[in-house]
Amino acid sequence: MKARKTNSYHPSELPPHINPPTNDERGQVELFEFMRDIPERYFLYINAKTNTATTWNGERLGSASFGREYRDNFGGKRVPVTVRAINGATYHGTYFKSAGDYARVKKAKG
């Protein structure tokens, strides 16, 4: 059988002594790094019902406030978003409302 070139694996391919991290553990590491490193840019998820920004696992990253919704050139809905993060920084960016519950944000200057 020809070896696959991939960056992921199936659990059955792991040696028996390897115990990969759980999704909860990965979420805790992401939250730790968000607090420690205070990134310039970030990809996060938006919960519009609770006005919160979260990780993929649902760990709270901050409070979100929204601007006025507009349509892009392809008809998609976008919303300006400001996130007051738990790491002390403020981020501004775009919430891609019609494409999913995600936003790309950049740290505000100052």
C-alpha cells in the first residue's frame, strides 16, 4: 500500500503508547495562548444571540458588538464587529454572517 501524504491521522494509525489531546484540552491550550500571546490577528467564532466571541470549542474570548449589516459583491451578509477580549485587547473585524458564525479580526492600535 502506498503511503498517504497527509498532515492528519486516523486514531488507528497511532502507536498504542500515544494518547492525543482531547478537544477540551486543545481548547484550553488555545485559550492559554490567546491570553499569553495577545495576537495581532485572530480567527474566532461569533455567538450573535449572546454577543460573545468564542473559540471553536466554545471557550469565551470576549464580548462582541456589531455595526450595520451590509452585502458584499457576491450577495453575502457581512457585519463589522468589535470584540473586547478577555486578554485586555480590543479587536475590530468582519463577521461573515451568511458564510458561518466566524469572524476575522485585527487588534486595534493604541
